[in-house]
Amino acid sequence: MRRFLLFGALGMSLTIAGPAAPPARDVETRRKGLQDLLAEHWEYTLSHSPEFASILGDKRWNDRLSDFSQKEIDDDLAQTKVFLSKFEAVDPTGFPEQEGLTRTLLMRSFREQLEDARFKNWEMPISQIGGIHLQAPQLVSLLSFETVKDYDDYVSRLRKLPVLLDQTIVQMRKGMAEGLTPPRFLLEKVPAQCAKVASGKPEDSPFAESLKKFPKTFSDPDRQRLTAAVLGAIRESIVPAYRKFEAFVRDEYAPKGRTEPGVWSLPQGPERYAVLVKRQTTTDLTPERIHQIGLEQVASLERQMLEVAKKLGYSDLKGFFAAVNQDPRRKAKSREEILDLYRKYIAQMKPELPKLFGRLPKGDCVVMPVEAFREKEASGASYEQGTPDGKRPGHVMVNTGDATSRKTITIESTAYHEGVPGHHMQIAIAQELEDLPPVRRQVNYTAFVEGWALYSERLGKEVGFYQDPYSDYGRLQDEMLRAIRLVVDTGFHYKKWTRQQVVDFFHEHSGIDEVEVQSETDRYISDPGQALAYKVGQLKILELREKAHKELGSRFDIRGFHDTILDAGALPLDVLEARVDAWIAARREGKAAGG
């Protein structure tokens, strides 16, 4: 039933007899109504998420921060109901495919937001890998500092940060009262993170990074005034607020943290996790089925890794893992070497992209180190989007902490994942789809976004890379990491595994660096369900590719297939499948020449 309704929304029921087409004037009037409503909703989104607006290059709210008060949370839910009613009232009959789909996806999002409000997720707003205490200093690298006003706005934001931190404390206290807290042992890491931001001289603060970005056109008096203003705001507003937040977490919040790592131990725990799984994967897969898929994938990847090990002269994986871990040639020698390798692999992939894609992104991406204040708990690498106009490139953020203990064998696959043809390519293209409204260009369905990035790691193999067998083993190990996630995320939150069980499973089935095993394990506890999206999304894209190749034979075009995946922005996996099915049908009928 769901697929039938979806086909209607996509405008794919043209072969079914029905009422006569509505008058063109009536269709255009209703389309105009939808466009006006989309503009109203987007304006609301940006004005109530001023940091996001600034990241996109819209500076109208550049001096503001988000409001995290309970009133704002309640008002936002009320407004979501209003928008749902308004979009439901739009009759999409006769609309172009993508316009009807935009309406369908937004209504789906509104309903999910309203359904999930019962869990009060806003009452658990921080962890050792996320929250305002980390996001606020991270924002600095995502802002553009081009004018004197940009700096004055930034000072205003710094002065307002104590209010946002206090609002966060209010929500955390509510969570404490209702049994909604992260695990204690993870919360105990947060005070040190706050102390790292607040300690030292103001000029060494991550919030002072903006002072290194003064345009050459600034006068000396402006430079002096703005420097004094930024440092004064750090000294008088940021440092005291972070010290207060640090003390609250250390003395009040962390001691009330829950003792079990799994979501099952929270109020409505099993239901809460089932919804998280559904939202993160955009599928109806149950935790049990995902756990079994994970075990199957782990076994399959072990067989592939053993083939590589045997080619390199090892008879079993345990011996191979140990040899790789002990080989100094597989370890980085410095922070800069890690960054240079990422840059090398991204650079070598760029000329190969036309073999795989018809549409290429205009925006570029650059490799940058993770900020020192968060590198201890940060993942090995991540991607931060650039601006839609390409003025600020996308950032591949690389963790160079404890550099000499990090193996280099997975850098090639991770570079393709985070850079091109992975996150940067998908997100940059989405932002450049001018025929789609902004909400579609900026949406993030995790299973699609992360599934595409994981799928992209294999594309390097298809164009002839991974020439070093150790690098190819690293690719398999990266994929093994995502397979293990299916097992251990469901293990934690559905099967009530302990932390040690998860660590033991990692050691039993991979040679992943110990530092990564520990940080990944804690990540799955802090962000339940998110880690499932990678492999679930990748498997769906591989399934759709195999289906398209089988049904089209000589008419299958890899460039057309990839463009079909990326040319409508991020999508739920069920919607993506319908889109690929339509492309297959069109190719079969000769209506999609070139894809």
C-alpha cells in the first residue's frame, strides 16, 4: 500500500485510466500556492536556526543563536502542526513529479517530528561527541568572515552563548528528573572537554580562530577594535559560561547518568530504539533482522579479507591482523603525513569522476585537521558541507591526534568516503540542484547520505585504485567496521550487550586500531541507531544497481545510474527505490538516453 501511494505521489500512475487532467490554470494556481508555502516554511526554518542559515551563507540572522527554551520547543511543535495542515491542504493533482514528492516528503517529516516528541529527546542534549559545548566552537570554521559587520555579529553571538548554555542546563535538569540521561561514564568525559575550551589565554581559544581570518582590506583601527571585542567576549562571556557548564556536568549531571549503555534502559526504551532504527534507516527492518544481516556481512567480509591475507603470505586473519598492527610501515609518522595522504587520494580520484558520473559538483573540498579541543573523542574523519555558492569549500575534517599510533591503510577508502566520490560529491551536487527547493537540497536522510559514502569506497576499486594490497585490505576493514556496527549497535540497544561484549566482538572480527575501537564503541552508545545507516544504505544502493544491470543488460549506464541516485538530493530508501525503478522503466522504453 505504501508503495502504491508513493507511486501516485511520484506521478508514475500515468498508464492507469483516471479523471481528465485538471485545467492548466487551476494547476498553475495550486503550484504557485505550494511554492509560496515552501518559501514560508524555508524562511521559518532559517530564522529559527540562525547558525544553519549562516553556514549556508545567509547572514540575515548572523548575530543570533538558536533558542533552546521550552517555550520555543513547544512553539515549534505547534508550528509543525500548522505546516502539516497547510501542506495537507494542497492538492498535488497534475503537479510535476518532484513538486509532488517535495510535498510528500515534508509531510512525512512533519509527522515523524510530531510522533517523536513523546520521547523528549531534547532533554538529553549533550554527549561526549555532540552538544552545544562542542558545536559552538566548531561553528567558527563554518562561518565566513568577510566584513566588519561579520565580526560585530560574531561578537554578539559570543555574548549570547551563556544564555544558550543555561537553556541547555535547564533541559538537562528536566531529563535528570525524568530518567533521561546518557551513561555516566561517557558524561564524565564532558567536563574535560569544557575545560579544554575554557582554559588558556583568550587568544588561544578556538573561538579566537576568527582573528586569523581578517581580510587584508580591514584598517588597523578596525582590526584592533574587533580583536579587543572578540577577546573581551571570550574572557567575559565564554570562559565563565563554560566553567559553569563544566561544573554542572561534573558535580550534578554526570553523577545522575544512567548505568547501562543501552537505550533499552531508558523510559520507553524498546519503543524508543525501534523508532530510532526506523528513522535512521528509512526502512521497516527490525533490530533483530538488522543484527542478522550484520552477522552475515561480517562473515562475508572475513572471507574476502582472508583472500587478501593469503596473497600476502598469511594463512589466517589473526596472524595477519597482528602483523599489520605491529608493522611500523603501516603507521603514520606525523600529523602532516596523514593530511597529505588524504589530499593525495582525493586529488587522484577527481580526474576519474567523468567515467562514473554525468553531473559533477562545482564546489571544491579541502582537507583540514580536526580541532584540538575535540580530537580525543572525534571520529577518524568527517565531512562538513561548504556553501551552496561554492565560496566556502567543503571540509574533510581529519583526526590527526595520536598520529603515530594510527594506521595509514584505511586512509584511501576514507578519503573516497568523506571526499570524492562520497560525501562531498553527493552533498555538493544536492546543494547545486536549482530545480529543487532549498529544503530538498539541504535535507539529510542518514541512510542515503552515509550509504552513498560507503558505496563510494568501492568505486575507487572500480577505476583501478587500491593498488597497494594493504590499502585494499584497509578498504575491506573499513567496510567491516560498518558491518560490525549492525551487530553491535543492535547488540547494545536491543540485545542488552555490555560494553566489553562490543569491544570483544571488534577484536574477534577485525584488526581495527584500539583507539578507534574504543571511540567507536562509545559513539554507538551515545548516538543509537545512527551507525546502522551506513551498511543498510550501501546494501540498498548495491541491490538497486544489480537490479538495474540485470533488467537493462546492455542498456545499463553506470553514469546514468549514479546521476539518478544523486540528482534528486538525499531521499528515504523506499523513495530512492521507486526513483530507480522509474529510471529502469524509462531506459527500457528508450526514454532516458544517456541517463
